[in-house]
Amino acid sequence: MIAVRVQEEVIHYLRRLPPQPHHALRVAIKGLARERGDIKPLTDELEGFQRLRIGSHRVIFEYEILDGRRVITCVFAGPRKWIYEVFQSRLLE
């Protein structure tokens, strides 16, 4: 099982969601510990990151090595319609 860390940006997004999508995202993020879910690597400028699809929502994460252990860090979450553009612009800042 892989440790999963969730950054404050993702927690803030979860808090704003209604109960059903909030619960679905929490369950999906917990499933990342076993690398379960609709996971795909991102390409081009976002190479090195992965996305987890949960309905119309996406969680962007990356694999890291911390203290010699493999860790998944969830770095950004949002609706499909704008998440990639906003995340890419934040990377360029």
C-alpha cells in the first residue's frame, strides 16, 4: 500500500463540494493507496503528473519518493472543464 498525502488546495476544494461528490472524491482518493480508480498519466506540459477521474471531477497527483518510500501526493482538484488549464497556469507561476 502506498501512502497518500493530500495538499491543502485539494482539501479546500473538497470542503466546497456538496455531500455526494465530496464523499465520492474522498473514497476515490483513499483508493489511490492501492492505485485503484480511473488513473491516467498526463502529457505535454503536465508530464510527470497523473489524473484521477471521479465523474466530472479530477484530482491531479504525482508519485514521489519521501524517506525512501513511494508516496502519492494529491496536488490539485477541480471540475474537468477547467482543471488542466488552471493547474498548468499555476505551474508556470
